[in-house]
Amino acid sequence: MKTLKDWEEIELYLDAKLNASETTLFEQRLQTDSELLQIFLEHKKMKESLTAYSERLSLKQKLEKIHYDQFVYEEQKKDPLFKVFWLQHYKTMAVAASVSLLVAVSTIMYINFQKVQTRQSANFKALRKDMDKIKRSQNALINNLNAPKKIEIAPANYSGTGFALSNNGYFITSLHVIKDADSVFIQNNKNQTYRAVTVFRNDQADIAILKVVSPDFEAYSSLPYSFASKSGNLGEHVFTLGYPREDMVYGEGALSAASGFEGDTVSYQVSIPVNPGNSGGPLLDEKGNIIGLISGKQTETEGAAFAVKSQSIISVIQELAKDSLEEGFKLNRKNQLSGLSRVNQIKMIKDYIVTIKVYNQD
């Protein structure tokens, strides 16, 4: 339960009345306090909507007044009876108009507050791919699985993208990709498929960490990329790789905003075309550092995608208790991609980016 002081701080932040140090501290709280972040986003959205409605009503009133002054009043004031009526009742009419406006604004505020979450859901689209619409044989996939033959696996319901966090079988993807899954499998670019289990999930950041449990999985020698610990810069060129189709797809663009959907401070907005299946894919800078994880896109703006910042990924890893994993791991700090051409960067990265296939039992 947040205090009155928290609400006052939210209001001061939105009105840009905090000093530089207070602003920094408040933004740090938003990254660590999920309850405060949720309240902040709801309040910010409602305040923006009320401001928009107020401006719209003000414009409407100005236009109506212009129309009245230029047409209606000029005609009516010629009538002597109108002058008498206006002098006697203009105060009463002004009060009635004010009351009507107050009722209208109050109604708009209530309706807007009730529909904030609905509009947010409508404008933001998660990017896991619905596989029910892609009917095809699963025989080749099942034959590659090193699992008991009696286990029956239904056709995949959803798929997304993931990438390696370590050389010993830990992968990361978007939580919404594997949500409600009965079985999860990881398939690499050589069509080798391995069973995986979810070992950690973070709802606030929409992050899930998977661990391969198939005994025939061969560990990587090392990862070629590292994770950026600092925020990217607006206009910085970035690229991503993912599986919105069966073949790996490359996309490039730039960081277009330092915050994500509805001002989410744990994400970036990027101008990269993405499609269902891209969720969970890496976002990299020109040097090949991981700076984010693709999570979704805005439906009303073409090319506006969102990616969870690498700092959030690092924070999630640090939250993991050492005894919560069978094998500990540390994020790679050595980048082997800096200075290479984009083509050669992709050649080195592609083996570490996988398709996440989600299955549900009948």
C-alpha cells in the first residue's frame, strides 16, 4: 500500500518539479518497485487522457462561441425580445452551462479510468507466434527429441525467440512466450531440438529463464556477445535476429525512445519492424553488445517495437539465489563481435539464437 507521499512524488515527477537528484532517485525506485511502477503508469495515463479531454473540450467551446458570435447572436440580437430575454437570463444560462460541463468532465474521467487498462492491452501487442494457424507435421521434431517414446506431444501452440545466457544451457526469452506451457522445447538453427524447463520468471520485466534438460545438449565453448550495463543513446543503430518465420530473420533500426510502452522505464522503444515470433529475441548495438530483449510492438504505430533493457536482464540475473539453480553461471563480459562487419557478426551470433516452441497437452 503506497502512502500519500508516494502519490505526491508521482505528481511532482510528472509535473517536472523534482530536482535532478530527486528525479534520479525516483526513476531508480520505479525500476525496483513494481507496485509503484504500476501506480505511476496508471496515473500518468489517466492524467494524459484528462489533459487531452480538457484541451478537446476547450477547443470545442471556442469553436461554438465563434459560431454563435458570428451567426446565431448576430441574427438574434436584431430581435428586441431577444435583448430583453438575454439581459434577464444570461446569468442563469451561464450557471447551467457550467454545471453541464462539470458533469461531462466527471463522466469522462470515470469512463477513462475504467478503460485505461483495456486501451493499453489493445495498443500493445506481444509477439509470440500463434502456431495453431500453421498446421504442419511434428514428426521430424518429435524424432529429434531425446525423451521417452511414450510421451505424446501435441502440435505447438505458440513459438517465439530466445538466446543463450551461458554456455551450459541457460536461455532467456519473454515470459509471455512460455506462459501456461505444459512443455517447452528449444530448437537451434540446425533443427536440433532439446527439452527445457523454466527455472526463473519475472512478471514485471516479462522475462523467463530456461534450462535445457536434454542429456544430449552440447555446451557452447563460449558466448560471442556481452551484455551492456549502460543505457543506449537515442538514434543509436541497433539490430535484432529472431524467428517470426521458420528461417532466422534480421532486422535493423535505431533507438527511438529511452522508455517503452506507456512510459515503461525498464524498456526501450526501437524503430525496427517486428512480427509475431520475434518476442524474446536479442537487441544488439553496432558493436554486438546485447542491449535489450524484444517484447512487443505498438499496434497503432508502424515500426514502433519495444525491448526490455539489458540492465533489467542483469538485475534479474543478480536476483537469482545461487542455490536456486542446479548450476550457477555468470553473464559473459567478453565481446568477440566488436569491429566485425555485420555479416560476420551475424555468422557468429546465429548459433546462439533459438526458436522457443511451446506445447500444451490435449
